[in-house]
Amino acid sequence: TAQISISSMNFVMGFVTLLGMQIMLSIEETADFAREAIEWCRLFPPFVLGEALIDISVNYLTNEILGSGKDIWHWEVVGRPLQFLAMEAVVYFTILLVLESDKVGALRGALARLYVQLLEKLVDDGDASPTPIAARSYRLGNAHGGVEETKAGAADADDEIDEDVLAEEMEVATASARDFSVYLRGLSKTYAGSLAGVVRHQLGAPLRWARSAKRAPAPEVLKRAVRGVGLGVRRGEVFGLLGINGAGKTTTLSVLTNDVVRTSGAAAVCGFDVDDQGEVRKRVGYCPQIDPIFELMTARETLAFYGRIKGLDPDSVGAAVESILELLDLTLYADMIARSYSGGNKRKLSLGVALIGDPEVLFLDEPSTGMDPGARRSMWSCIEALSRRRKITIILTTHSMEECEALCTRIGIMVGGRLRCLGSSQHLKQRFLHAYEVEFRIEEAAGAPGGAFERFLAARLGPGARVVERHSPHCRVSLPGTAMPLGRIFEAIEAHQEEAGVLEYSVSQGTLEQVFMGFAKRQREERGQVAGVVYEDDDVGESE
């Protein structure tokens, strides 16, 4: 972390280097070199401070023992170190302000994009970012209404684009950023590896102009976290962003908060480009997954602290803090230090930090983590009120399907950095789930491959019945809506329950979690498979 890095540098320059210079000064062969090196070491404040302390000690002992010490303010005692420290404070603080300025930030972003483009030219991993929406052409996909990209280079099934996602991309491409609270058009983010990784890759494959076959992928060189996402979220909407680890959710939020510089595409908040951080920060509140609170500060102090950082007037901070404490039901704990809070109250305080300053857009990353069911529903009510009454736009990332269904007006599922489906919870379930899901608890012997249970499925529930998830002795089977009526399903199971080795069963409609797990099968990065999910070719997102 930054704190460890700074502490390590201070230790090296303020102790190790200083000690080494003093030893070298005492050796005749290295004394001249040490005197030259010290002049350069004085560019580092920790070294200057340590040198001053040594000079003060030496001068004190010289004065006490020999009676010939110099005045403490003499140039060779603390006069020179004080002057160096004063000049370095001004110079380094000025450099910091310049580096943190928007123009230098934009320059860093441009250089980062240029570096990525250079690596993409050097390394051909067969996985280039998607073509911008305006340059694409499409044709209708398979039976579930997908739309397949037909541009050159669209090589595999993962290039298939859902019709709802395509419609969203087209709307965003033809609209203005000011029409949306959150606006993403062709957003891509590629993390570039080190030059050493590029060299290793180049040495492990023939030169680009001399090769005869396609070079193997080089994940250590380029990591494409977000690939051509197009999305518009309007004022007052609660949008749920779902995806397993490595899908690109956190990177997308990081781009919107400008913690991460985008590689290509457009990203805007309330009509302002995310690079315009002065305007964006006034309008955004962010509740990260890790609580941004100080354990020795009270809730009241924490909210006041962040309120002043957000630019609130000192006279109005108190009223804003009291309003948030009341809204989040934290008044009773307002003057207790945060260390004593339960996990749920810490999450509430984190939400309060995001709300300070009346933001127009809220980014919530797992907001109800660690809460008991009662506190969770209380937070849901608060989030719903913020959206409905204050018309605050909310982007929610969570792994709780229940939370998504309770709060979100629209939901998007990301897989491999791309938005794979989009719509309300009910819309997604109708499009991507089979009509019925049957949960079985079966005998161990009957559940063996080719056993009585598999023969029962094929013979009695029809050829469309298939196992989609198995955690022995539990098994989940999906049935197409055209396979048989609901009554026939119960009749078939009841009539053959004993011979099939079925101990218990239940029939239900699909859930949002099953939609999510179906798309999770497509995730190639971070991990190969989702435990317990049965994988088949081309089985994600199908419906009859």
C-alpha cells in the first residue's frame, strides 16, 4: 500500500542511507565519494532531518567536552537543514498540486491509453476490444432472440449480442450524455502488463511479421476487464449490475469514479465527462465494499469530516449530519466511536458517507454486507426512498439476488467484461429461464451416472429435461415449457418416485439467481467453472 511504501522509503533514506554515509565518511578511501553523495541525498527530507539530528548531537557533545561548539542556529548545525526542508516543502507541495491537476491527470490517461495501444500492436492475442457500435452490423441470432455480430473478426459464440443490450447500445449511441445520469458508450478498459511480460511473450513466439500461425494468448500482457459496454441510466432509476468475480463490475464503477482511467469509449455522470472530476465529485456519492470509516471517530465526526471534504459550508454541515443520522437510524450511536459498531451499523455509516453533500448519483458496492435481515430491509427502505422521493440515481453492485429483485428497476449481468443481458427482473426470468424448475433429493445409488434417476428423466419427463445443477444428494432439473403441463409433471414424479430413487421434490418457476448462474457459465476469466453447475455446450440463456 501507499502507507507501507512511504514508510519504507522514509526508513531507507532517513536511517539506512544516513548510517551508510556516516560510515563512509569515517573511512579515508570513501570519504570523498560520501561527501559528493550527501549533496544528492539532501534532496530527500528524511535524510536532511536525520542529518540535522546528528549535527545537533555532535555539536552538543563538542560544546560539552571541548567547549568549542557552534551556535545551534549556525549554518553547519541546523541552519542548512532548515533551509533545505523549507525549500523542499514548497517545491514538493507544488509538484504534488501539479500532478493532481486535471490536465496532468488527462495527460497520464492519454499516455496510459497510448501504452495499451502499443502493446495491442505488439501482441496479437486474438481478443481485441469490440468494434464501436456505429461500425458494427448484426443479424438475428438463435431462438431466444439474441443478435449475432457479423463484423469481421467476430469469431466465437461470445460475440453474440442480446437484443436488449443492442437496443440499449443503439439508444446510447444516438443520444446525448446529458439525457442520462450515468452514460457509458463503447466503454473499454484494458490493463497493460509490464514491459518484461511483453519481452517474455515476444521471446516465446515468432516475430509478428515472420509467423505463419496465430500467436497464443498472452494474459500476462493484456487484461481486458471491460469490453465495449454501452449503457444509459436515467434520473431516479435503481440499476443493478451483476456478475461473478472478474466480470468487470468493479472496474466499471472505478472508471465512473475516475479511480481507473478508461482505455477507450465515453463515460459521463450527470452530463459531465468523468475526467472533469471537479464537477463529477460534487454530484457523486460512493459506498465501497470496504467501510471508509475511522474506528476512533464517532459517526457524527465521520460525517462532518467527509462533509467538509465534499465542500459543505461549515454552517450547514451540522444540519446535514443530523439529517443523515436520522435517515439511517444512527442517532442513538452518533457519539459512540465506530470501533464499537456492529457490522450493520458500520455499513449504514458508510452509506451515510456516500449521502453527505446531497449527491445526484450513488454508487453502492455490496451495501448490505454483514447486516442481519431486519437491518438489511431497513437499508432497502432507505435506498428505495432515496430513489423515489429524492430522485437519486443509484448503481448497485451486489451478489444478493433478493436485494436486486427488491430494489432494482433494471438489472444488467456482465460476463467477461461485456453486458450480456438487460431488463427488469421479471423480464430476464421470462426470457432466459425454462418454464419450470424441479428440485430433487435423491438416493445416492439412484443418482449415479446412467442410474435409475437419469433413466427416469429421459423416459418420464421428456427429452427436454436436463440437469443444470447437482450437489449430491440434491439435483436441479429444468423443463421446457412445451415439455408437459404442470399436472403431468406431478403425475409422472408421483407414479415413479420410488423406482427413480426420489426422496423429496419440489416444482417451481425459475428465479433470478438461476438466470445469473446460467450466465456465470460463460465466465472464462478468474476461474474456470462455477462449483456444482453442470456445463454443456451452448446452454446459456436458452429458452424454448
